[in-house]
Amino acid sequence: MSNSGKVEALIPRCLCSIENSDNLNIDYEDLCSVSISWENGFVSELKPLKIKNKRPNNILFPRFIEAHSHIDKSFTWDEFPNLRSNYDEALSVNLQEHKTRTTKKVLERAEKSLNLAVKNGYRAIRSHIDTYQHQGNDVWAELFKLQKKYSSKLQLQFVALAPLEFWQTENGRKLAKNFSVNKGIIGGVVVPPFNKKETIKLLSKMLLLADKYKLEIDLHIDESTTEPGAGLKVLLEVIDKLNIQVPITCSHLSSILFLQEKEILDLGKKIADNNIKVVALPLTNFWLLNHKSKITSLKRPVAPIKELQKSLVDVSIGSDNVQDPWYPFGNFDPFYMMSCTIPMLQLNPWERMTLSSIFLAPSRLLNLKWDGLIKKGCPADFVILDAQRWADVFSSDLKRKVFIKGDLYC
Ligand SMILES: [Zn+2]
């Protein structure tokens, strides 16, 4: 059978659930030796590898999930570079790109991104799509077609990333109604400096619209070096006042890093109490924020993952932009993201909370059927590396095999 197989591999202990774990061989980097078999695309057996002193030559991961990307503008760097490498210039070059944007161009970039993502080991992606008032609507019909086209290989979720004002226009309301059928998410940007009263009004309308059509919200919020947590505080005020339950994701949430630890923990508790999920985006934050041309600045805010997790907030780590005015590098490769992020944020790969933010939290964020734990009965969706230690995972000559529903994809 083509979608069946068996392999001996190392799996991070926190990413697998084994019924009979008495004889489990777990090494000092929390990798355990297992024998894994699959039939008809699902794991049929997962058991400890008993042979002592025999260490598998593979590390097996569940296929990855990208919690935050922008497939509508990826690979536009060549045409629209941002050589100053700061936020304002990124925004201004992004607006230049909008002037030449067509549905055809968006689809080409999206397909290129998705093909790379599948090949590199992703099984699901949430992507924001720039959305503005005077844009034709045909792009959405085409994007939902693309979502269907890729559905056997990759689950794709869209967020309409629009100015907050958009959601109170006729076009905004129409799109929200369309999304109630097509399961889209409504998005926006809340970054200081802003008019507090006006932002409260706009956010309130957006939340009420989401509530009306039972939609989720995903905000680019506090991607900033000034007014730490200003956007989050306004959002919490609005939620408190409206007293409605809308699923909300805060993407970035970078500037709260500049608050005192106690205030971060207090805000974290409010975030958790309101079931708000957070996506940390270290790559773009470290690249764009507080960029100084003459000094080496280490004061670059990123969502304080450890403090938020301590407050029981569900935090995912995402990649964000790929080769566009916001970030010139990347390749829809989860190992590139991990290789940069793990040392950058001092996250130990042998710890459960680190791997949770990369594998398990994103699965909850995207409401995926499979939580990402390797266990009997789970999909045979793996990325298997020629590797024996974490050092091999973060090396430059990575050799990987991607399995989709039990079949070798590449
Ligand atoms: Zn983004």
C-alpha cells in the first residue's frame, strides 16, 4: 500500500502520546526513541524502541502550521525593496505595491508561497490579505478557489487585513457577510499613535460586526516601539464595555515587552481571561522595529512569550512576511523560522512550552481537527529529518522528507 510505512525515529517527548510508555527511552534533549507505523494514511502503531544503544537516525515532527503570513505580497522585494529596513518605509513601499496590484499577481505570489510551504513541511497556513476600500472583490472569489485547490495538501485560512474604518463601510459589511459563508476572518491594524476615542468607536463597530456574522478577528496590534500596550489596553476596554464573546487573535503585541514585568503579567491575565490568543512574530519585529542605522540596537520589542505563557495565554510563534518590503528574507520554511527564533528569544527546544508555541498552539489557533500530537490514529503527516540531535535540526544541510497522509510528498 502506498500510504503505509514504518520508521524508527526520535520524536520530542512533548509532541507524542504513547499508551505504553514504561520502557520509553528519552535522552537528555527530551527526544524519545520510537517505532512508528502507519496504514491508510493514519498512524496505526506507536511504541517505544526497546533495543538499547541503538539510536534512530531520524527526528520526526508533525507537519507544521504557520500562524501568520502574507502570501499576497510575498516575493515582492525585488520590485519593492525597503532598503532603509524600518516600519515607516515598509508601509510606504507596501502602498506603492498596492498601486500595481492585480488579482493575477496576488494569485501568482500566493501559489508560489503555498508550493514552497507544502514542500518545506507545512500543513496549514493563516494568511492576511491586504484589503482596502477601492479594491475589486474578484480577488476573494479567486482566493477561496485556491483554498479549495490546495485543501488536500494544506489548510488555508484568510484574514482580510483592512484599515479599521473599512469595517463600517458598505464594502466592509458585504465582505463580512461573504466571510460568514466562506469562513474568513476580519483583520485590522491598531498601532500608535492613534486617536483613542476614534479607535474605541471603530473597534467597537468591528467587534459588533464580527459578533453579528459569527466571525473571528485577527489584529496587527502594538507592532510598535512607542506607547507600550496602548492598542491592547483600548481593545480590552472595548471588550469589557461590549460584553460579547468574539474570538480574537492579537498578532505582534510587541510593545508590551517594554512594560514592567508585573504589568505584563497582569495584562497577560486579562488576555487569558478573555480567551484572546497571541501570535509572536520575532522575525519582522527584530528586523524592523527600532532599526538604527548607526548604532547596534538590542532594544527591539517582541511579544514576551514566556511571561504571557506564565499568565496562561496561548501563544503561537509565526513567521510573518517573506521577501517583501517588511522582511527581505525567508522561504516559507519552518526550520528557517525555528533556527532564527529559538536562539533569538532564548527558547530551549527541549522544553514543552517552546514546542507548544510552534506546534500545538497554532493548531488551536487555526481550530484544526488534529492537535498536532503524534499518537495512534493521528494523520501520518510528518516531516522526517536526517538528524539525531537538536544541533542537526538547526544545521545548514538539512535533509528532510515530507509525508502527507502517509505518502512521501518529497
Ligand atoms: Zn503580519
